[in-house]
Amino acid sequence: MSNTIQAIRGMNDQLPEDLSCWQQLEKNAAEVFNLFGYQEIRLPVVEKTELFARSIGQATDIVEKEMYSFQDRNGDQLSLRPEGTAGVVRAMLQHGLLHNAIQRVWYSGPMFRHERPQKGRYRQFHQIGVEAYGMAEAELDVEVISMTHQLWKQLGLKGAVLEINTLGTVDSRKAYRSALVDFYQLNRDCLDDDSIRRLDKNPLRILDSKNQAVIDLNKNAPDILDFLDTESAEDFNKVRKLLDDLGISYIRNPKLVRGLDYYSKTVFEWTTDKLGAQSAICGGGRYDGLVEKLGGKSVPAAGFDIGMERLIELMKIEGLCQPEKRQDFYIVQTPDGARGCGLSLAMQLRDAGYSVTGNIGDTSFKSQLKKANRCNAQIALIIGENELENKSITLKQLDNGEQYSLASKNFVVEVSKYLTS
């Protein structure tokens, strides 16, 4: 029986051959966010547990059951971050970035939740997120939605559907919450144990239940649109009109509430029917009360996060992952005297911007050519005894086997003619 240590369940390795699609997504996301004027922020992976308890909500599954929390040697209660927004707000407050200022930032990195691993849901997963502060207008809601729409266009993604809803202001939610509690109390026999547990603490989360009996019950649940105050109704109508003006299609999902307590007014998700049960690839909305909840002054805010694993799976399904870029050159050098020449040539080519792998060690000519093919190089550059004597380099195209002899002088300039893009 092997005694090698395995990765923790639900925390997966990302091997070199798997990363080209990740890098493609990261590159495109950074480009789109830059187009909208958002700057990158990088945050600690570990934060005080209190940060998430206050922001996400004590009654959420994340805080109650899913966080990786521990006590450090100083007795502080810490947690691996389960999401990114709370950490961004903490950083904004700590560094005084919200004082009479508008901020637009984006982040990326691993998040952690102790869930039951399944396809599209892992214990270590990755998010790219966007946060904007200091703007209360509906135009910001539409800006962050349009950023995701722009990213899908840049990636060539076709299979994502935009769902939107509103949670209204605090007063609207209070009235809606009361109506929901009354409705569910009258139909308590239809609720599963999880929904009954949520009934007193967070009844809106029952709308998001995956239990079929509760799903059927929710078809007749009160609609928040009937409880919106004038401000909330006008705001949501403006969001819908602006999306219409931009030609961004959407459906209104009255059961969309998002899984975190800090959301208010506009909420949205991008979903797909190509990933099974884990249908959401991106979600977000407005959270005007979060900064105040974490000790700052009242600051309006909105944003979203993208589940990278799910989005990449969808990109693979739609055939959008570009193949890994091929290595340009592999240097084959046979006599001992060629090694110094090979090292020098490799550095000249790298200085010119080419990717080069040079053979290391005492390896036969045949084995070196096999290595060149295994590393997916386009061209093998051969330096043998004849090449050393003639001050030349033999160029072999590995796709078709054609060979050319080029003079060592001006070789770096001439070799570009033999590379494909």
C-alpha cells in the first residue's frame, strides 16, 4: 500500500497541461476590467472569523457549517476566506480608501468552504470578483452586469443566461420577510428540515431551496415586487430599462435571492443549462449596507464574482479553450563541445522573445529528438560536429521533418521565417 500523501478531498491540483484555459480566462478578465477602469487588489487568504460572521450572516450555511476556522497561537479566531467581498471592504476601511472617494477594484484567487465535493463545487475553489464603491445610482448596477456581458463576448461564450431580481431596501425586505414567514407558517407541513431551520433566521433563503416539495410550494410564494417601496421599484425599473437600452437580454427570476445576507436591491446571476445542478457561473448585485455593517460609514456598493472552475468547464464544453502555445525551439547538441554553443544560442533566442528548451545531460541524438517532440516544440535546432566545424546550425521542422542548414551568423534573424504563428 502506498504511503504517499494525497491532496485533501475537494482541493485539486492544477497541472501544467490544464492551465492554458485558466490563463486565457485570467488574461481576458484583466483586459475587460481594465477597459472599465477597475484596478486589481490582492488580499490575504486568512481573515478574522468575525469579519465573515458580521458580513455574510450568522444564519447562513457558510458561517454555520462551511467555513474553515481555527484558533491561532495567540488565541485569535481566524478563517480561510469563503468569499472575497468582505475582505475587500475590510481593506477599504483599514486603508481609508472610502473617504469621499469612488473606488473600482477587482480581485482573484482561491476561496475555501467545507462542502461535499461534487462536479462544479469544491472545498478550494477560485473566484474572480469586481467591487465598486461610492455610487448609489442604478447605472452602477448595469455597469457591473455589462462587464460580465463584455467578458462573455470576448471569450466567445454563448451558453449563459442573465437572471435578475431585486431585494428592495431594508424596509421593503422587512415587509416581504413578514409576508414570507406567514406564508411558510401556513404551509409548514411542506417544508423540509433545512427550510424549517431557516424560517426564523433567514426565510428568504427558503426561496432558493433545492427540495422539490419546497420548489413546488415556492411557485405560490409572495412576490417581492408587491412589497417594494417607491425607491426600490423605481430603481429596479431603471435597471431593467438600461439593460434593454444596451441590448442585454435577461429574465426576471422572483426566487433569486443570492446566498449571502449583505445583498440589497438589484441581484443577478448568469446561469447555464450545460453544467447540471451547478448552474450558476457568476453572481452579484448591490450591497449598500455592508460597509456600515463592518464599522464604516454608509457607502453604496455593487459587484459580482465569477466561479472560475464552472466557467472554465463551460468554456471547455463550448470549445473555447485555446490550445497551449507550442514551444518554439528545442536545442539538440551532441558532442560535449556543442553544449556551450547551445547555451549561448538559447540565450540569444530568449533575448529575442522566443521560447527555448535546451537539452541537459549526456543524451543520444535520437533521445534528444524524442524529447523535442514530447515538449511540443515546433523546431529542433541541431548542433553536432559538422555544425561546429561549418559554423552552422541545422533546423529541423518537427511537424514535417524538413531540414535546413543556416549559418550561425545572423541565425536569430533568419530563423523567424521558419516559425508558424
